[in-house]
Amino acid sequence: MKSFLLSIPKGIPSVVMILLVFYFTFADNPLFVNSLKVFPYAEQVGHFILYFVMALVLILDYAKARLPHHSKINQEMALAALSGVTALLMEIGLMFYTGYNYDRANIFAGAAGAVCAFLFYHFWLLHPFRHYMYHSIQHHWRYQHRRKKK
């Protein structure tokens, strides 16, 4: 039985996530909430979560594309760095697009989210993800010799 995650074409989750980041960054009121009392650093927590999810989606999409082989750590780090650089570019874009004041804390929160996503994937999610995805695919004929004979 094929997994639901395998039925999603490669690259689509990454593109959707990047479009969501653009929407949440440049929309005036992305969640359609007029006024909401939140804690003092809610914007930085939002940046952390947004770029954590973005980096995780990029890394998982890359790891899925590499199956049945292992993903490379330097390319996973590059994808996490891409997410952190996207945080910087979004802040610069906001500064020119809406006159929004440049805030270093948002960039650091986005970069910290990307780094935490890489660490979360590499130290906790790598093997469960590979186990779930690898054992749910139908192996290609060239990998048949690697299966254990009973």
C-alpha cells in the first residue's frame, strides 16, 4: 500500500511553503484578525515557527526525493541556511515594500527557527521519517538484491 506522502509530487510542498511565507510576510492582515492581545514577543515567536516549518518542509522534501538513498548533511544545512536567508530577504522586502521598520530580532528568530528545524530533523526525525518512507515504497528492481532473503 502506497503512503499518502509518496503520492505528493516532489517539489510541490516546497513551492507551497515558499508561497505561504510570501503570503504571511506581505499580506496586511494574513489571518484576518483585527485586534488581538498577545504576549510581548509574539512576532518573533511567529517568525521562529514560520521559518522552522519552512526549513523542515524543504529538508523533508529533499530527503523524500533522495530515497532510497540517505540525504546529504551539507545539502540539508544549505536548505536550512536558505530558509534563514529568506528571513533576511523578507525583512528587507518589507522595508522597501511597506516602509516597515527593519527589526533584527525577527531575522534572528527566523534564522534560529531554521537552525532548530535542521537539528530537529537530523537528531530526531531522520530515522523515523526514513523508516516510514523507505518501507512504504515499492523498490526498484536494482535494489532487490539488498532485501533480506528469508
